Amino acid sequence: MKTKGELLGINEELSTYGRPVFEKDLEPGIIAEANMDRTTFVDKNATDKEKKLAVQHEDLHHDQMQRNELGYDDNYVYWKGKRIRRGSNGNLANGTKEGDHNLPWEKEVYDEQ
């Protein structure tokens, strides 16, 4: 018999109170995503180690969101009061890939890890 987590696609091992982690198919090259609703999506095909490291990374983005430093909607990424237009295919309007390590919100997380 499947657990509730398995039925809902929740990774119970990586989830914490208020921050559930859902396993699903993500776009190629994407291992995890932090969502504005405090959920995290993790690629179900990633290894357990990749999932764990990616969720730790996304939790730091959730912390940024909780401090109102980072946010996003369909059209923009918001970083410390600045609005950056989103483009298509996971890129910002200037062509930078959204997960690029040099973006200030990514750099802050990588520096903290």
C-alpha cells in the first residue's frame, strides 16, 4: 500500500513543515525549483544525493523569499526592490539563464553553501 506522500508525489524525507517537496518531471537541466507558495519541485529522475543538495539550495531561496528579498511572477523576478523582466525558455529578458550562478540571488546562495 502506498503512503499518502507517495500518492501525492511528496518526498517525505526531504520535506519539512511548511515546505513540502514534490517530485515531478522537470525540464532538462533543472533539478529543483523553489516556488512562491513555499513548495519545492524536485526532478523525480535525479539521484537521491542530487535531490538532497538541490533542496538545500532551494531552501536558501525560500529564506530569501521569506525575507522579501526575492520573488517572482510570470513576468518578472524581483530582487531587493529591483524588477528584472523574464523572457522565455527559462531565460531573463536579457538572455541570462534564470539559474545562472552569477545572478545576485544565486551568487548569494552559492556563497552561503
